[in-house]
Amino acid sequence: MTAGLKNNADRVARRGLDEAFVTKFDADRQAATARNNEQEKLKADLKAKTAQLDATLAELDKGLAEARKIVKLDFPQGQWREFGIEDKR
């Protein structure tokens, strides 16, 4: 679009698309492209962090399951609440 507007500057200028408009239009296009590239990088970074978080939460869940099992085996049911376990049995 920018190249076409520049190549036909005389004809489009009659309709209000002067050189200032074309310059601003091109600058806006470049800014939009740069922001889009930045957004795509942030999306990729977010996906990587989400994968790290998921892995950490999976490890945490495994540790919690193991701790609950040990508490239930080694402590009477009356003490389970002390460990945050609300199970009846």
C-alpha cells in the first residue's frame, strides 16, 4: 500500500492522501509490526513459563500425595487435621 501511494502521490494527493499521511501510515505500519513481534515473543515466553509451572505443580502434587499417605499411616485419624487433612477415612 505504501509503495503504491508513494508511486501515485500526485493522484492520491488530490483526495487528501498527501506525503504526511503516507509517512504517518508507514510509521504506524512499522510500529504495529514491531508490537506484533513483541507480543508473539511474550506469548512464547508465557507458554514456556506455563510449562515450567505445570511441571512444578506436578512435583508438588506427587509430594503432597506421598506426605498424606505417610501421615495417614503413622498418625491416628484425630491428628490428621493438624496436617490439613480433612478426610474421614
